[in-house]
Amino acid sequence: MTSRLVGVRLGIALCLLAIAGLTSACASASEPTTVIVDVRTVEEFTESHLEGAVNIPFDAQFPVNIAKYPTTDQFILYCRTGNRSGSAAAVMLDLGYTTVLNAGSLESAASLTGARIIRG
């Protein structure tokens, strides 16, 4: 899958958020960075992850580690089932991040973004 198609799919996902009233990301003059975040453990990430994803495990250090990214960036989070990524998204919203999408599982996130799953 080409990176342009991945960008288009990410754009569509973010526009759906805008339609839902969760963000105004569809028509911004300068494009914010989209970060795909795998919130699973380092071991789970090593076994499989989305190409281009960063691993920020959802643990006690999550707020400190996610704070390295600007609140203006756009985030797509995933885990094994969607539970941890949902909790991580709630924490991010509490920290002032405005464009956060819980993509659910690894497979759901791959389908949504078009990113390839890298296996261990």
C-alpha cells in the first residue's frame, strides 16, 4: 500500500472525527502530524505492530511519554482489543490532546490506516 493511500485513509478517518464534532482537522491550513501509537507492551510490539507506529505502552509512564508530542498532532491509537487504547485516549484528552482516535485492535487499525502489519 502506498504512503499516499495511507495518508488518504488517515485523512478520511480524521474527517469522520470532524463530522462527529470531535475535531476540526479536515480543513486546516497547515497539516498536523499524524502519529500512530501502539499502546501495548514492548513485548507485544516486538511480536507485531503497524509499519510506522511508535510504541508508547499504556502504563504509569504513559502521560510522561506521550507529552513528548505536541497536543496539536493527530493520534491514532491501537492495542490488542481496544481497551488499553481507549483508556489511553481518555488520558490524552484529559491532558489536552484534541485529535485522538481509538482504532481498536491491531487488525482494525491496519484496516483503518492501510498500514502494513509487521510480524516479529
